[in-house]
Amino acid sequence: MKNDLYIFNEAHLHEQLKTAPFTKGFYTVYFYTKDGQFAKSKTEHLSEFYLYPSGGTLRDSTFNLVFYDSQFDTYRGFQPPHLRKE
């Protein structure tokens, strides 16, 4: 189950971004959660999260900041998939 895209890690976030909808300045992605936190394995609860590439922040459904990494920050060189020319 380590390849399950809904178990949170940076590689899975990158992979989800390839097909995630981009609206109102953020991508909508999904990860398993347990007690409101990222789960380390598959759970019955799949939660919605929002990645804001203009700051490299991942927020939960109530827009609380849950993760930041400069590799997802457009000001640090991240190129959002919806803007890439293949």
C-alpha cells in the first residue's frame, strides 16, 4: 500500500497534482486522515486538502495550514502542472 496516492508524502502530492483540478488559485487533492491528521496507512476517511502553489502551502478543508514545502512554492521555482507546456 506504500504506492497508494492517498497516503500523504511529497511524491504522492506531486503525482496527484498532475490531474488535480485547479480552481480559485489552488489544487484540490485528497489524503487519508485519522483524527484530523494525515494517516500513515489506508483509512476509511479520505479528506480534501488544498495546495496553494503561490505559497507552497497545503491546507485542510477548513483552510488550516497543515504543510509547507518550498518545492511546491512558485516563488521558489515550482512550476504548477496546469501551466507547464509539454
